[in-house]
Amino acid sequence: MKFQKLDLLTLLISLFLLSSCKNSGDVGLELSPTESIRGELLDTATVLSATQIDDPASTYNMARYPLGELKDEIFGSTNAEVVMSVAAPGSGFTFGKNTQIDSAVLVLPYTSGTSVERYYGDTASVLNITVKQLNSNLLDQKTFLSNATYPADDVLANVNKAVQPNTRVKITNIVTGKPDTIFSANPQLRIKLSTAMIQDKILKLDSATLANDKRFKAAFKGLKVQATTTSAKGAVVFLDMTTADGASMEIYFRKQSASTTTAIDTVVSKFPVVTSATSANTNYVAASVKHNYADAVNENIASKTQTQVTYLQAGGLRNKISFPYLTQLKEKIGGSLIVSKAQLVVELSNPTDTIPFKAPLRLALYRYDLASQRQLLPDGNPGSSTNPTGDPRPLPNTFGGFYDKAKNTYTFEVTNYIQDLIDGKTVDYGTFLAATPFTEFNLFPYPTSVSRARLGSFHNTDNKRIRLNIYYIKSNP
């Protein structure tokens, strides 16, 4: 008989988890009053939320780099720029005799792929792009935080460029001794640099400097690329600075032919920018992102009371959320409490998904430990053979946080985290929501995305709110 009760209890819990009923009440098992099981939905658990400015993050060795300017009437403005060191073409490089520079082009490939964020904002925007030479060698930089400032003075280019991250470009391929060819290249920014400036800053360098990468970087300290827009909305594009034979400074020049003294060859040399260069040819690339938030956002950040809405922006704003009464739940309900399922549901406030500033496709949810270090929630850190330190309770790929466009919501499965908070096994030193790229779950606010969202708080009068739904089973004492 003992085993029959255990089997029935197991079946009951399974059926309860599959049920969508609210407040299901007593389940009709023929058990004594002390063994009665209840399945309930608590959807009134208080969730407090507040907008915070997020910490600056390192921008060294990121998957992609932002460039551009956003003008958002709800959030304010965002400006992103990129700095980069430039490597010498290779050991022993020389321009040769009687060299004349025809042109120089800074090549910055757009990030490719259908599942990554390639741009944000209005693709009809035009960016005014300025390229300057850095005043200091990036190799001497100790950190590369997202709020850093990189002084630069000498202007090498100032051009207007349409935002075209989806358009392939036609490029002339210089072939020494043969006719040039035309080929179609992946989408990229091609910024023509001042020939006079390149002649003065690079062509005049001696052969010992050109042949040694460290010496070259000390002499030519790198580039800073800035962008503004006169367009109504603006845009930020994302650049691929890691793919081999990608980002570079191309210098086209004419020099005496090696075959005959009467002929002139036109050649091109690439000065690499990509961060995947060899250790002997190390390049540094970093981003700097500045926000000038609207008054409503700043007032929301400064507010000491619960507001109707909160604000999120990748690489800029996060939400601190808390569950102030969870530790009192056992006392309120009475008896032993087992959380069958807990979901944190985050709903967008009106206006919800506004073109061109669309809602993030994914949110991150993480917590602080005692030392205020960012940690995964147990539900977002399932243990496995490749993650032996993870939590053994959650199933893989069930944590959630993806945007449901039909409902304008994000849903996280937080069963184990809530159970641990109720039982006092975990202390809530801080729980945080942040926007994160669709294909990545970033604990840190790397500016590999700039998407934003306005969320409804627990007290939102339009019922666009953040909710904690707890499905629990209680055994009466």
C-alpha cells in the first residue's frame, strides 16, 4: 500500500505540471488530511524593478563592433565609435624605389550572418564618418572599457556613407603584370583616406620602421572611426574585425617594375586591422559608446519609488529586480512548500515594438553573489559533461528569455532559483535583467548590441507588467 501511494503521488505531480488550471484546489486523493496535496498558482507575488545605468564592459576582442549614431525620441541618443591599431604588411616590407601613392582605403567589413545583429535603427540613414589618427599607441592601453575616450586629432577622412549592411560591393582587384579584374565582395564600408596624409605619415617612414610591426605601431599609432548622422533616426552598424583578410588599410601605389626599369607597376599593400593577427603581429580593436539619455529616462533612473515603466538598453541600461516577500511565503501559506514551476514574465510597455527601434530579440537574467560578481541563475546553468559545475536540476535549453512577438513578452523559467530563495539556500544580493544579443547570453554589457526596450513594472496601471508566476504544491502540517 505504501508503494501504491507513492506511485499515485508521482502521477499526480506529473499531471499537475501539465495542467494549465489556476487555483486547482484540493486534488481528490483518498488520503488522510495530513497527507492532502494542493496544487496552486500564485500570480500576485510582488516583483520590484528599477532602471540602472549598467557597468562599463571591456570591448577588447568582441564578436563585432558598433559604429554609428541613434536618435531615439524615447531613450535619447547613442553614439558608437571604433578605434584600431594597424599592423605592417609583414616582416621586411618595403614600398620600393620611386613610389607614388595613388590612393588609400580603410576597409571595414559588416558583420555577416542571418542570426546576428548586423545593424540597429534606420537603414535609410546616412552616416557622416570621420577617420582620425590616434594620439597614443593602443599597445600602451591597459584597459578597453566601453566608456573610454581615445584622443585623436589629425583627420584622414571625412565622408558621407549610406548604411548598406546587406549590399555587396564591386571592387577592382589589382593584378601585377596582368589586366585588373572586378569582383563582388561581401558588404563592407570602404572609406577613402587622404592621399597626402598617408604619404606623409606612412610612405616617409624608413625601411626599418616599415619592416618591424612594433616600430610601425609606435610611429603610426592607429585609427579612430567616428560617425554622426543628420537623419531623423540614425543607425548603428556592426563591423567584423576578426575575420582573416578582412578589415585593413589598403594602400594603392605605383613603383618601378622589378622586370624592367622603364615600366611602372600599380600594386596594393594591405595593412591588417583584424584582431586575429598572429601574436607577433598583435592588433587591438576597441569600441567607445556614449549615451545621452532623454529626461524621462534620467528621471526614471533617479526615482526612489516604483515607476510605471523601466528602461533597458544593451550596453547601457539594466533593470534590478527583487522579490521582497518570497521569504515570507512559507509562513503565509503554511506547511511545506514545493515549487513545481516558476516563471518570470516580462511584458513590454506601450509603445511595444517600434520600428526602427525594435525590441531586443533576447534578454539576459543573472544574479549577484556575495562579492557582487555576476553569476548565472541555477536554471540558466544546467550541469552536463561539458559543464560539471552546473546545477543538476534544470533541463538544458529551457531557461528562455526570448522575445514572443505575439504576446510582447519574455518568459524565463526560474523554478530552482525561486525554490532556493524561498528555502533560504540562496540570498538575493541582486537579480538583474539586461538586453543581450539573440545568439549570445552575455552576463556583461558588451556593446555587441544596442537594442532597447521599455518594460511595464509590477505596478503598471495599463496591466503591461512584470510578473512572477509560482506553481506550488503544499503539504498541510
